[in-house]
Amino acid sequence: MSLIAGTLCPSLFRLPGGTTLTEALNQSDYNTRRSEDQWEYAVGVEWKKHFQLSEAKTFKGVFANQNVVCKLTDAATVAFVREEFQIRSDVAKVGSTP
């Protein structure tokens, strides 16, 4: 399980230690050739729990999305995640916004 720790353009996104993502990638001009509506963003993830690949959790019909970040609204997937990651039902509601 993970929590989104922040979303910023790469020039503002700071890695542990204070370096920006663009500095770490040696791409100080990242996004400068794009209009702002076409910028790419970095998403920080704070991992709360993880499993070894051999212990991966899934079920037939699980909601899947190729995007890095998406809101889970599929009730079966939300129930599965709550059970497998031991999340109380009052912590996160289906379709709720942070």
C-alpha cells in the first residue's frame, strides 16, 4: 500500500537529500520546450506496506489502470485492497476525495 506524497513538475520535485528530479536526471530544461498544459509531472509515493513478488496480491477481475495514479472506485477492488492491506473501512471511502 502506498500514499501519494505529492505531485509536482520535475524541476520542483525534491528527492530525499534535497536534489530536484531534473538535477538528478541532468535535465535542467525538462518541460521548458512544452506548453504548460503539456508538462509532465512527478508523483511522490510513500510506501506503507509491500509484498515480495512471489506474494503478490490479485484476483480475477481486479481493477487495473496503466496510469501511475488513479482513484479506486471499483467496489470489489476497494474491498480486496482493504482486506489484504488491513485498512479499516472508515479510513478511505469509495469515491472519496482527499
